[in-house]
Amino acid sequence: MDQCGDAKPARFETGCGRLRVWAEATLAGDELLVYIGGGERPHIGGISVAGPGGHPISFSFPGHMDYAVSSESARRISEASGSRCVVVCGIHIDKAAPEEIEALIANSRRCIDMLLQSLRTSQREG
């Protein structure tokens, strides 16, 4: 909480070095805005929006594959929370080997798992 009693963004991290990934979540009313970043050069590569019961709508900057992570994450978050969400993703490492890409995707899923667990816990407490 800040000095006005407002919640600060929640942050979830996993992995280390160039395989480190984090997710930051901010409430916008009852909806969520999530940024997933990591690797050597975090950026904005893909954006997805989703609502409960709907399919994510994704946008990607040319040459970026981050929408694959943002789309899956937006779907999972909207299904679990029952509300709309926006997910922005940008994870980059230079000359990534296939196993490094798999590790980054797995780490992003772990971050979203932690976020969803946090939502379940706060719903039980609220």
C-alpha cells in the first residue's frame, strides 16, 4: 500500500540470469493490467486482451513472438479471475537456443501461476 492506502503493483519473479522472467500486475478496478518481461532486454513485443469466456485478441510488433506468451497468459488470467485483462509481454535474449526459449516460456507460465495463486488467496481473504 502507498501513503494513500492504494495497492501497489504485485510482482512475481522466477529464473535467474538471462532466463529471469517477471510479471507485474496492477488492478484497474476489478480488472488486471499485467506486464511480463525478462531476459536480457525487456521490451514491448506483444499485447493481448481477453475477457471471460472469450478468446484473446493479440497484437504483435513485426518480428516479435511475445504475443504467444501474452495470449496464453491473458486467457488464463481472464478465465481464472472472471474479468477482463490486458497483458503486455516483452522477453528477449540474444541468440536464444531452443531450450532457452522453452525455459523462458516455462518461467513466464510459473509467474502467471504465482499471480493466479495470489488472486485465489486474496479472493478467499476478501
